Amino acid sequence: MFGRRLALLWVLVCLAGCAQPTERSPAPELSWTEVHLPDASENVILGALVRCANRWYAAGALRDDAGATRPAVWSSADSRVWQPLPVAPISYYGHQQVFFSLACQDGGVAALGSKNGGAHGNPRISSWHLTGNGTLAEVSAPFELYGGPRAITVTAIAGRRTGWLITGNWVGPTEQPTAAVWLSADASGFVLHADALGLASSPQEVSFARGVVAGPSGWLVFGDFRPADSINRQPAVWASTDGLTWTRAALPVTHGDASVTALGVNGQRILAMGTRGGAPHAWSYDGSTWADAGGFPASNRPGAGLAKVGDVTLTARDGYAAIDNGSHWAVWRSADLHRWQTVSGPAQPPSGADNRLLLAGSDDLLVAAESLRTGSRLWVAARSG
């Protein structure tokens, strides 16, 4: 057991703990209503849902009958009536990209889009930002800012009043894979930092970033690290106020391979979710200590896929998460972040590389989207409790 105080750098305290059993009592009922995006002539493919201040955003792409895609984003004040935002691509691949990460802050909006292409079919990544005329515009950038021989992945973008941060993974200055960040004051151009102190890989371990969220006191990057003398990953959350210097806390783990793939934040209350030993798992932070928040059942049917956790939404009174058990996606709820129940969901997409259940929430509403290779559907429900 070890602890660290959460202060200016959001230094996180870690407390080893034992997994607690998942509660399997009757699930609370949610009443879902399907809502429609105003582009019925083409297939909607959604890649991200976000709630920011008093607005909802959904982003992805429109796909025509021939399979061609073009980036698209919508906004709503009430989660039921949606309007498209104009988009302005400037590059060849920008015209075809699908948005996969979306963030907002103080009225600003930024996104990441991707489209596989080129001789090797690698992702062509662009960042996008909301201009003064209300258009989400592609940001001009050199190819090797996000691609090229040193690129590994670009995973997510987040925004807060001090600026914007993209996280991903890179071949760092020491020629080994490392978690990396790209920083910007206004999302109109980013600078790569593949050697951020406390986040970058070292001779003792290799770090890997799977996402980022903004909290009231700084940035939180989440993912895992692998000690040089181990084949197993350890789950991790890194905290920073400036994006350049990071403090890491290893979450409670007793054995096996584990990683954090989603993070929900409400004040100093944090819910980290991912996998441990091939099954979905959760860890919670109450403002002073981290604790093991228990595991979730993984499918044991023959040919089951890899379990994973998608979006997480957290309020002062509960948490919701979209979880794939290796067979299908479902929505889970917890009032105390330790005892979990499946809840009535609008859809249970089957497991698959292109299938997801997106989830976003406010204090009183949940918005969910089934995202399949063939298209997406969108629903809204009142948050229970």
C-alpha cells in the first residue's frame, strides 16, 4: 500500500485492494427514446458522444451507398433535436475522415478524424477545431505530426480552460514505444511531446496511453505500463497541470495483465475502467485513495471475443459504463462505484472490431448510440436514481 496526496498536480493515491463481487440484483429500468439525426439520406456512422456545458455533441461521418465517407458532427441543446455543424476539410483524406474523438470547453470544440490510406493503408489523422464562424475546420499539419515512421497510435483529445491535449503513442527519443502528448493553447495547431517527464517510457518500463480526460485540476491520461522484467501490463493513470510533467499512480492490482481504457471524473471522484486478466474491471478513487471496484463477467462461450470497456459517465450519485463482455455490449450502473448492475439498454451490439456502444451523460440524462459498420442509431433516457 502506498499513498500520495492529491494537490496541485493531482497526485493520486493508490491503495491495494481486493476485487469485490459484482452485484446481480434486478436491474433498474430505463425508458429509452430513439432520436434521429437530420441526415436520413445517408448512413450515419458515429464515433464519439460528448456532453459539454449545456450542449450535446455527436460526431462521426456520413456514408453513401457506395461506401464513401465524409466527416460529420451534430449538436443539440436538449439531446432530442439535433442540428449539423458545418465542417471544412482541406486535405485529401480530411474529406473522407471519420471523427473518433471529440472534446469541448468554454464554447470551443475540437475533434480527431481518421481515414486509412496510402501505400500501407495506415491511418491518416487530422485534428479539427471550431472556428469563429461556427465551422469545424480541419487543421493543416505536416504528415509526420501524427504519422510517419515513428507513429504508433493517436487515441483521444480533451479540452480545458488552459488549452487542449491529444494523447497517443510514439517511438520516442530512446527508440522505444512511449506514451506521448500533443499540446495546443487553442486547438489551431499542436506540438508533439514524446519525452514528457513522468509519462514517457524509461529503461525500467514502457508506457502506453489509451485516452485522456480533463479534470478540474489538470489532465488525466490513462492506459498502462509494462515493467521491463514482466510480460504483464499494469493499469495506470497519469496526472498533470501543464501536460509536460506527469505524476503516475499505479492502480490496485494483485496479478495478471491489466489496463485502463476509460475514465470518468466528477470533481475528485474518479472511476477507472478497463480489463484485468481478460475480463472487464473497475477501480475507483474517492478523493483520497484508490480501491479495487470489482470485476465483471466475461463471456465464456466458444469463440468469444476480447472483453473491453467503452465510455463511462460519472455524477456525484452514480456511474454508468458501456461494457463489452466478449459477446455483446451492455450498459451497467453503480450507485457506489463498487456494486454494479446491468440496466435496460436500448441495444446490445454484438462484439466486433467495428461495433461499439457509445455513452454520454449529464446529471439527469443519458445518451447512447449503437455504432455498427452498417450504421448508427441514437437514444436518450432519463438517468435513474
